[in-house]
Amino acid sequence: MLAQRPPLGWNSWNTFGEHISEALIHEMADCMVEQGYLQAGYEYLVIDDCWSLRERDEKGLLVPDPVKFPNGMKAVADYVHSKGLKFGMYSCAGVLTCAGYPSSYDHEFVDAATFASWGVDFLKYDFCNFPETGDCRARYQTMSMALKATGRDILFSACNWGQKEPWKWMRSVGAHMYRSTGDIMDNYISFTDIFKSQLDNLCMSGTACFNDMDMLTVGMCGKGNVGLGKVCTYEEYRMQFALWCLAGVPLMMGADLRSLAPEYKELMQNPDLLRIDQDAECRSLYLIRKGSVTTSNPEPKEGEFPWKQLPDTSYTFIRHLSDREFALAYVNFSPADAQIHCEMADIGLPVSSGYALSMRDVFTGEQLPPKTDFFNPRVPAHDMKLYLCRLVPVHG
Ligand code: GLA
């Protein structure tokens, strides 16, 4: 069965855009193995848009660009497979891909057969240049059938940017993951908006068909194809990765792994974070509360207070994991430090229960004394705290 857990891998788009080649894919495959990504679970290496010629051949088949891929795609797939990785490619449900290359509308079966003949294990399927009269759901269903017809296990990564509420129907057309938003950009506002926009939809994500909040920008630091706006800090990237894990969604890395700073490699290979992302039960988040953050108002005008409220900027979540474990998160989306409030009673543990929550800080490894009544950590601006927790009886 494909996509029993959220798929993990790397995709070429965020950093490289059209600048892809056989040599790049070889180097990335080597890197994924030598630097421990494969062992950590990242198994799919995916080539995004811009891999083909601008025209199909005389038989109507897609043709890999011979300058970028001089030995064809089967050779690339063979190399990726020889490393123990799985190989992903890209096409689109419209008449041209987003970058204007030939695409699979009305060519679904022939293209799926081509991908299968090359040894493709994963197909990202985009939504640009889709005919106005076309039926979006029907076309994803058609490609899903075409992939099944190949007889090969090909993970169907449907990318329709959240159009027509895909969380309601992508599972029923056989997709294994579905992009639920427009493209991520390498900045704080972009990833926090994506996360918040999917909170109500995550309950429909789970085994066999996951909500895809887009490729990670962790560690890109403004380099590459999706840089826009202010470069993220380490804490902001840590928040992005931790939120994706907390949400239990696919983790497709987008940075250049060959030159990634060690702290980002460590972050994306953190076993506790990956354990949360990959939890066998695939449950969604329980929102404990949304709160306001009080920040200073340094130059109050007449009648104003020396402080102000930033509404709906602090969130607490708990996620039930397998083996009676929990992930507990305090997220501060505001540009001011905050004390984030959480009563144990709000998460179903009144003092009278006789149980406390033992907590281990996922980022520092620190074990905290069990909490019985409340726990209100101070969380810096644009940062979060994340704990792995267990229930323990209160003695005496
Ligand atoms: C769309 C997708 C991106 C990427 C590009 C490629 O914008 O949403 O993830 O695949 O197309 O052109």
C-alpha cells in the first residue's frame, strides 16, 4: 500500500526551477544517501517541471530534454534506484505545464505508460493551463486510472492548489496526496498562512491520502526559485518544519541539500519531529485555544495604553499519537514575545483526574517536571515550543 504514512522526499522546484540536469539529480541522490536523509525516511527524489522538450515526438510521446538529460530518463531512474531511493517526475492536468512544456490533458494513458516504462514511482500532477470547459475532478480521476493501468505502484501527488476543495474529493479519486494551497514562498508569512489555512481541513488528511501543504523551504535562506520577501531566521524555519510535522503532512524538502547548513540537516532529520509527522495513527490536531498576545505600545497616543493586543496570534495544540503519547505545541505567530496560557483542564486533564503530563522538550531534549494544573511557557516572537508528553499518576 502506498502512502501509509505522509510521503517524505526532495523536489527540485524550490531551489532549481528549470535548472535541472542528470548531473544534479545524481549529486542529490548521492547526498540523500551519504548524508543520512534516506535512512531518516526521505525516500522520494522528485524532478519537477521543465524536464522535457517543448514538443512531443512524432509518436506523441513526451521527450526528455537531451541537453539536460543526455542519457534519457530511464538512466536517471536507474541511478536513483541503485541508491535505494524512489524516483518521482512531474506532469500537469492542463494542456501545458506551468512553465509551458507539453502536458497530459488528453494524453493521460500514454504519458502514464511512458512514466512507468522509465521506472517512475511518484507523479506530481499540476493544474496549469487547464481548459475552462474541463472537469477538474474527472481529469484527476482519469490520470489516477492511467497510473493504475500501468500495473506499477506510482504514488499520485495531485497538485491543484486547493481549487474546488480537494480535501473533499481527492481521496475518492485515488490520489495519495493533494496540494491544498497555492505555492509556498521562502518567507514567514507564506508558510504561516498556509498552515493556518489548512487547520480545518487536516481532519480529512490521513493514511493513503494526505493534505500536502507544499514543499519545505527550510534552509533555503533566500537562495533559489521561490525566494520572496524577508529571509527566515533559524527559529522561523524550525517553526515551519515543526508545524508540518505536527500537522502530519508530506515532507518534501526543497533546499539544496549539497550545501545545506548543518543545523537544517539536523532539524530535518530530528527523530522526534519525524516520529510526530510519521505517527501510525495519522490523527489531526486538537486546537486547545487561540489567544491574543499583549505587546508593548512604545509611543502611545493620547488615550492609548502603553500596551496593545495582537488578536489570535498564539495557538496551543495537542495531537494524540500512538502508544499513548501526545505532541503538545505552543505557537507564537506574533512579532512579540508572549507567555502562552494553557490549563491542563483545557486538554482534558482536570486536577481532580489525579494525572499529570510529563513533558520532554523536542528542541532541547530537556525533561520537565510533570504538570498538573497549568503550564504557561514564555515563547519568543515567531517561535514555538513543542513537547512529547505522557500521562503519569500524581502521587500523594
Ligand atoms: C506550480 C506548482 C509548483 C511547481 C510549478 C512548476 O506553480 O504549484 O509547485 O510545480 O508549478 O512550474
